Amino acid sequence: MRIAIATDAWFPQTNGVVRSLATTITILQRRGYEIELITPNEFVTVPTPGYREIRLAVAPRFGVRKALGKFRPDIVHIATEGPIGWAARSWCLSHSIPYSSAFHTRFPDYAAVRTGLSPDRFWPIMRRFHKHSQSVLVSTYRLMDELKQHGIERTQLWSRGIDRQLFHPNHDPLPELAMLPKPILLYVGRVAVEKNLPAFLETATAGTKVIVGDGPAREKLQQKHPQAIFLGPLHGEALARAYCSADVFVFPSLTDTFGLVVIEALACGTPVAAYPVQGPIDILGQSARGIYDQLGAEAGALDESLSRAITRAQNASRSAAAELGASFDWEMCSDQFVNALLDAMQGTIDQSAELQTS
């Protein structure tokens, strides 16, 4: 199968979208699939307002059409709702090529946080973008239900996994964290307004708050919370060692669709404290013993009070956390991805047959 993947998010960006795509592409290429990748790196770009580290392609339509026409894909997967995504969508529709899409980011909620407008103002854009997609890939069943309520159909599950060779509980502590007052409360991710970091940084909890990552809100938060440790981005083994060094991984976001960092932290044996919202609840389950209540002990804590969740998570089981994190497997996720693309191709064939017989 010849698969073109069009994405507005790619290296050097560091986020869940990029990491999920990169891992999936590596596995698909190892399995023998032909992949053509269309990213902002092939175009003139400008920084996204409020996110200078995220650069958007300027007028990519001609370049996208040329790349797709030359590659002649069997199917196109459109990963993001940015300029490249819209250009790829247009090419697919004009050439009757099936395409799948993904709902990685709760864009209406993010836009609402930044503009003060209601999320309802932005959902029509999402409906239009995904309307003709034969498979809309989402990370959880709960998100499937939510999108259906907003008029986005044909959703299919594409979960997330971890690199088991990297994320495990047996790393040495990260030197920068080894001597800090405990408990060490760790956050990893983008430092931006939609991540709800003040809810974490303003909790009255003992120990040391550590922020790993970068983003437009970092400077302001660092000035406002000088007692917190801002390490900037970490990758690879250094990131895994940071997870292992923490007593609790704190995930304050209310808007994430999943939370790749949550399962990475769990796989390193670090209990998670979070709100009982989509993402954390789809990983930990209501009881924090997994979504099927399959664990013998709690792997963290979910609570409407983040302070209570942090306190409770300190008493959770590190071995249960590691067991839960290790259950998320990229090979299985890649199977889901391929099956969704095959279904998208079959859906287009079925639609064509219906048109010919009608």
C-alpha cells in the first residue's frame, strides 16, 4: 500500500502528534509500506500566533498537489487541520482519492481559551474538514462519542503506545532532580495556556514542582513561580530518567484528547495525579486501576481537586503504574492505524459502487 501522510506538525516540533506519527511511520516502513511524508519542512513557513515554535506552511497548495500527484498514493492520511491538511483534502476530493483524517487536538477548546469565544463557534470548521474523511482516527472511545455529538462520524480508534525499551522503571535518577526536596511533582509537556499549568503550580503541596518542556507561557510562569524548577525540553533517556525521578506525575490539562506523557510516566513507574476528565480517565479508569479495573492497586489518583489527587497519588503503587503503562503497545496501535486506512479505502469503493448502481 502506498500511503501519503500530510501533516502540519513535524520535527523540530516536540508534541504528541509528532511523536505518534513518527513512531507509526517507522513501524509501517518496517512492515514494507511505502510512505510519502508531506510536512512544513518542504515549504516557506511562518510562526503560529502565540506559538512561535510551531511554524505553518505558507500557501502550500501547489507543493502539496505536486507531491501527491507524483507519489500517486492509494490513500492519504491527513493528520492535522492546518494549511497542509486542507490542501491535501482538496487534492483528494478533486482526484477521488480516499483519505483518512485524525482528531489529535481539541482545537475548538484551545481556540476558545485563546479568544474568549465559545467552542461552538469553531466546531463547524472541524465538521467541514472531516466531513468527507472515510475514517476519522481518534485516541479513545469517549472521544468518538463526543465527536458524534458534534456531527463528526465514521470515527475509528487509534490508541497510543510507549517505547518499552526507553520508558521503564529501571533508570537511574536524573542528576538535576536527585537532591531536590521531596516529593518531586513532575509535569512534562507544552508550557501553554491550554495546559492549565497554574492549577498545578498554585497548589499548596509539599515538595518540589518540576516543569519539563517549553512553550509561550514559560517565561511568565517562571517569573510568577520562582520556587518551581523549569528544566526546558528533555528527550530520550534524560526524559525517562526524569519520569523515574518523580514521586508523582501531575497532569493538570482539561482539554487533551489523550495524554501521551501520561502513559510514558506510568510506564516508568510514576503514579499520575489528574482531573477525572477525558484523557486521564481513559487511561487510568474511574478507579485509577485501569479502564477495566484490572490492576491490583491504584496507579494514581483522579480528583476534582488537583491537590487531593496529588496527595492520594503519593500513596499509589509504582508497580501498578508500570504495569498499566507497559500495556500500551505501539505495534497494536499501528494495526489499528492500518485497519482504519483499509476501511477508508473500502468505504470509497462501496460509495462508488452505490453511485454506479443508483
